[in-house]
Amino acid sequence: MKRVGTSSCILKAVLAMFAAAVLLTTIAQAQVDTGSIIGTITDPSGAVVSGAKVTLTNLGTGAALSTNTGGDGVYKFSPVRIGMYKLETSFQGFKTVSQTDVKVDVGATVVVNFT
């Protein structure tokens, strides 16, 4: 009968711990504290508004960032840290419109459309 040495057992234990550490690191990286906000800007007739400015403001920190709608009238903010936000959209010749208390949760995609 062949005897298994202690160094072989130690090596297997070290390899198992290394594999567990790699797995746990991968799982931890998959957990994020962000979501996203998307929407479409249309005029009163239902036509999309291309090039409208959309500003996102974090209500807790006051930090703001802006983007413009694409040719399809769609805007997107991603990733967005979880929290409460104000969205404001403006375009020359149109009234500025805003929505406050937009809540972003972990992994959520919040849809906020404007007309």
C-alpha cells in the first residue's frame, strides 16, 4: 500500500484555498452598487427630439452630469450609483422639463421618458 505524504496533503489544501479565493473574488466583483437610467424625449406630437440636453443630478451630493439624446431621441446614463436623482431636459424652442426623486437601486434600469 502506498502512503500519502503530508506534503501532498498540504499542497492540495493550499490549491483548494487558492481556488476558493479566486472564486470569492470573482463573486465579489460581480456585486455592484450601480444601476442605470434611460429614456426617450418626444415632442407633443410624439416625434422624437434629437440632440436634447439631459442633466442628471444626484440629490445627495449635488454632482451632475449631462448627455444629449441620439437621433432616436434616446438618452442613457450608465453606470449610475444607487441613490436619488433629479433629471432635467432642455432643447431650444421647448420648455425645460424635470423630474425629481428618481430612485436608482442596485442593478435596476430606471426608465424616465419626457414629452
